[in-house]
Amino acid sequence: MALLDLLKHRKSVRDFLDRPVEREKIMICLEAARLAPSACNSQPWKFIVVDDRQLKNKLCNAAFSSIYFINAFCKMAPVIVVVISERSKFLAQIGGMFRGTKYYLIDIGIAIEHFVLQAEDLGLGTCWIGWFNEGAVKSILNIPQHKKLDILIVLGYYNREKLGPEHGREPIDKIASFNAY
Ligand SMILES: Cc1cc2nc3c(=O)[nH]c(=O)nc-3n(C[C@H](O)[C@H](O)[C@H](O)COP(=O)(O)O)c2cc1C
């Protein structure tokens, strides 16, 4: 699919089919994420793919209970990808401190969107998940407590007819201009 068509086609998916995702397809999505640019080429990310049904269910029960219940739909997804935000290279950290910019967050955002768009191109649905119980996810996957998890991705096959309403976007003249603010 042409890139702009793919971008128009992609929507967050919150209703998944009970169908496993082939490891080959997950590997292609990971390859797309791996190729993302990052500040000082830090590549400050690690991905833990949870596709074992029992483990995935345990993870979801812990990650999306109590105040996080709004994301309980994630239990339907056959795959959860946990993104570990690793440390940027020293130069990117120092530069970020001077600029007041968290380059690592920009970096993982790009990598995740590469993953998401590749998934869409393979006919798979995704949803970014920023609201989850980070401590519970770390305990279940034995991720050291000092690591930072900012985002999860849920992944799976979906029924396009069952997607929710479009989320509108601002028109271009409201978000962009030429040569002046
Ligand atoms: C950083 C980030 C965090 C998000 N966290 C959640 C979340 O916790 N739960 C959820 O259902 N959607 C989450 N989303 C999805 C957004 O709600 C969604 O992308 C937005 O409403 C636009 O809709 P669309 O993706 O269908 O175009 C998140 C998206 C981003 C980029």
C-alpha cells in the first residue's frame, strides 16, 4: 500500500479476533522498529513480545486491573509487546539535558510507529497503550525494577467492520504554516 493510504487506513484497534499471530509477521514488525532513527543512533529500546496465551492472560490481568481497567480490552489481543525504554547514549542524554528534551521518548515513539505501520501493512491491528500498571508488568516478566516502561503495543488480527468511529484530525491550515508561526 502507498504510505499515505496506509496512514489513512490505520486506526487504533480495540477488538481483536481470537487468532494467533504468526511469529514471522511479528519478526517483520520488529525489523521495522529496529530500523528506526534515534538521537545519536542510541536505539534506546528493547521489545519483549508476549504471545504465550497463558502468560499473556496473566500479564493482562495484572496490567489492566483497578484504575487501569479502561484498557481491559487488551486481554482480547493475542500479542502484547512490552517496550522497555533504555538509556540513550551519553551524548544524547547530555544534549537532551541542555535542550530540555527527552530524546529517548521521541526515539521510542518513532520505533513503535514503525512497528505499528508495518503491522498495518501486514493486515494486523495495533493499539498504543500508555495507561497500564508498570510495576505489575515488570514483576511478571522479571524486568528489573529500575527499567522504565512507557508504552505497550497490543497486536492481533481484527475485524475492520467492528472498528470504532474515526478520530478526527485537525485540518492542515491549523497545524502547519509556511515561513512564519
Ligand atoms: C502515546 C500514546 C498512548 C496511548 N495510550 C492509549 C491507551 O492507554 N489506551 C487506548 O485505548 N488507546 C491509547 N492510545 C491510542 C489513542 O487513543 C489513539 O491513537 C488516538 O485516539 C487516535 O485514534 P486512532 O489511533 O484510531 O487514529 C495511545 C496513543 C498514543 C500515541
